Amino acid sequence: MTQLEQSAVRTPMTVTVRKATAADAPRLVATMARAFDDDPIANWFAAQDKRRAARVFNFMDVGLRKLSLPYGEVYTTDGIDGGALWTPPNKWKMGMLQQLMLMPAFVRTTTWRRLPGVMKGLAAVEADHPLAPHYYLLALGVEPDLQGKGIGSQLMLPVLDRCDRERVPAYLESSKERNVPLYERHGFKVTKELLVPYNGPKVWLMWRDPQ
């Protein structure tokens, strides 16, 4: 899921965007965990107990190390101020083997008791995931004290520019309504508002045709 800068206008900040490497992973996971600390989907996935912060960290660790970084389309800044976690066309869907391998990490985040409902809720979101080839923005986050400075937009641009060059669409799910207008400024359009089953939050499904 995605987490952008606040909608409040702040002084723009120009950053150098580059591809993330395995060496960036520890710092980038920490940055993403702080960015997603108040994110509805992250906090629905993570059990809300005394280990909540660690569970959100684990949620982002799986998203980075297992679901996006291996495909080489994760972007960050020289200061690791944020990250854009993309998967290329036809790589977003987890196979059964991958799900089984990730089960221990899921349990660390959700707990065994909550896991069945959370997995069914995620399956409902996945059921609306477009099948046409596209770049999928799994997560976009910026350090909380740097949000609203345009860093999130800059992190998205390398892949959005590539989408336009290659004539390939892009897709994302936003769990914060206030981020929808920002995505719309980059060409995304809401295709559906979905209330995630099993006590999940509302998410905005957004599709972008090449510009």
C-alpha cells in the first residue's frame, strides 16, 4: 500500500533520486516504517499491541526485501529520505510457494489469531488488482518531517517516466484519501473505492494510463 507526503504546502526540496541497493535496505526499511507508522493498512495488518511498532517495521521489511527490491525497481534518495517500491509488469502476484515462505514473517506482523482474516482481506484487495501488464507501486513513503516537500513526487518520477516511454500503465492502492489528489496530479485515476473486509480500512484503487 502507499503513504505520501501531507497535502499541506511546504517549501519544496530537491533531492537526488537513485535506485536502492541491498546495502540501503536497513536504513530504508526504518525510513519506510516511520513513514507508515500512521498508515491505515499497515496498522490493520499489524497487531495493535505493545509490539505494534516492531510489527509495522516487519511489514515494511517484507515489502522491501522480499516483494520489491529483488526486481530492481526500488528508488530512494542519497539521504534515504524516502522510498518508492515498485514491481515491474507481471511480478506483483505472489505464488503459493512465495506465500508459504513468507508465512513466518506474516505471523510476526499479524499474530496467528489474526492471520486468517488479514489474509482473506488482502485476497479481496488482490481480486481487484488489474491483470493487464503494469508497473505496480507497492509502497511510497517519506520521512514524516520531510513530507509535503515534493520528495514523494520525485521518487515516483523515474518509473512514471519509464511508463510513458514504454507505453505501460501503472497501478497503486492508496489507504489515505488525502493522498488521492497528489496521485491524480501525476495521472492516476480512482477506479474503485474498496472497504477491505475483516475490519480493514477503505482503500482507493488507482490506475494510470501512459501520458
